[in-house]
Amino acid sequence: MLIEKSTIEISEQFSGFDRYFLRPGSGITGLARDLIDWGAAVAALWEAGGEAWAASLGDRLADPVAAGRRAELEGWLGAVRALPVIPTSVPDFAGPAITVGRPSDATDAERRLIHDRLQALHPWRKGPFDLFGVRIDAEWRSDLKWARVAPHLGSLAGRRVLDVGCGNGYYGWRLCGAGAGVVVGIDPSLRCLAQHLAVARLLRGVSGGSRPFHFLPLALEDLPPGPASFDTVLSMGVIYHRRDPAAHLARLRDLLRPGGQLVLEGLVVEDPATPLLTPGNRYAKMRNVWSIPSPDRLVGWVEGAGFRDARVVDVTPTTVVEQRRTQWMRFESLADFLDAADPSRTVEGHPAPVRAVCVAVR
């Protein structure tokens, strides 16, 4: 597969965005402006989509937080602000655990504080993280999925990447560790935003300046319409939650420059007699699972959206090694979603989860 190299770099001229972005008000920008480098985040989107994109995003993020969520968000941000900033020379985004600091860099009291403040952001769905010796064993062993995806990414050196539905940012940090020039992650979950900010807060003690990963609490639908020019776009664990997969894929294609790479990951069904599963009310206790295709049908969707060289590069059943309950995610997990008498089926009687990775080129 030929992936052409991007020649665009983030320019220093976009380091200040107050006139476009840091609007006064009770929205997310007002609550978290001391925690997020909003300007750097929007600069990355400016480079990808142009000034119109950057100017319109300020309005979307300055909207007031829903009354029922404001106190919740303020509590999470309070936990983030309570985290100590500890000098360290150790960031590691290349290993299985996103690592900041050594245990010896922090005192016992500081590690207890880190543990307690991070627990206040429970549940942690994606991980693992190792933060000054505090190990976050998240529900998902996301390093296992990364090991299936990474060999098919091609060179990320200097590339501009968009991670759609990025969760708390685990994969964004791994993309940085693999050499990406700049990563923008978008996810509407405010808890995921807080978890990302917690890691970013602890990174403030690392020498060497800022990191090229920017999180914006947005859904794909919040991005302004029109084309952009990302080198790589990831959409992992999203497409089966979309009523219209074709529209989702068309939007992802618009966000890529010609020659850019799509990485699509999601549920598939392997029964040859069922090229498309429509679960109805629930799938493995999940709501809003509209359709689960066979691997061949998934490739057909991608090709139908105008991509080329589409192919499934990995198909792996989900097991309790990869998804399970831990002290960092104490709610129900995969074992509770499967039929106890027949773990090859979900509690609703559907085939148990199998996930596939599909790559393609615009």
C-alpha cells in the first residue's frame, strides 16, 4: 500500500487563539481553560481544515455544559487539578502501558494522592497506564488491540492523525510513541476528557516541552462540514453505533487527504449465513448497536464509500483476557455480557463479540 507523505507542519503562528476560541461563558472552555491548551488543539485542526474550521469550533466548545453535567464535570476537573506536578525525565508512549515517571520520582504520599484522584475518575475503560508507579489496569487491555493495529499503520513519522471516538486517549499517546507529528483525538465523553487531562497534568513535570496530542470533547458530527487533509484517520469501536455506516465512512473520507489512510475497527460476524447482523434492542448489553457486518460486507462498505485498497487485516474474538472487570472498572464487563452456559453467544443469543481491523486508502 502506498501512503503518500504529508508536507504540512503545525506552524508557530497558531499558538495563540484567544480571538477565535477562548470564549467567556459557562461551557467547557470556561471550566477547563487552565488545563487545556485549546489553541494548540485548534491549530492542528486549522492546519487540517482551514480557518473556517477553527473559527467555528470555538462556538461549539463554549456552549454551556448541560446543567445536570456541570457539577459532575467540575468534580472531575477538581480531581485533575489536585494531581501533583512532579519533575521527571520519563515519558514512555511506546510500551504497552502509557508511562509517566518512575515510582522513585514520587513520594509515597504523592503516589497515594495520584491513586485517589485517578480513582475519582472511575471507570477507566482504556489502558493500561503507569503514572509514577500507579498502575491503571483498565477494563480493556488496549495494548492488545494496538498490537493488532500498529503493524498496518505504515510510517507515522511527522504525520497528522485524527482519532475519532478516542476514549481517554490511550491510542493517541501510542500514536505519538509511534512517531506521529500531531494527533487530534475527539470524543464527546466528559469523563474521557477528564482522564486525558489527568495524564496531561502529570506530564507537565516532564522536561522537553509539550506533547503532540490534543483532545477535543467533540463528536464527529461536531466537526465543521467540508474536506480536511489528515494523513491518517482512525475510527475504532464506532461504526456499529452508527445508524448509517455509509454516511460515517463518507465523512471519514472527507477528513483524509488523497493518499491518506483509513484505519477502521469494529465488530464483525463470522457466520457465513449471516452477512449482516441487526441485533435490535441490545447486543452484549450495549445499546445502539445497529448493524454488525461480515468482514466481506465491511470491506464492501468501505469500498462503496470511495476508498481503495480496502482489506481486513485482522479478525480476533474478544476474550476476558482483553476485556474484564478490574479495580479501575468495577462495573459489568465481558463475562457478564456472555451466556454463562454458552460463552460463544451473548446473553441475548447473538454471536459473541469478534472484532476486525480494516485498512484502506483514500
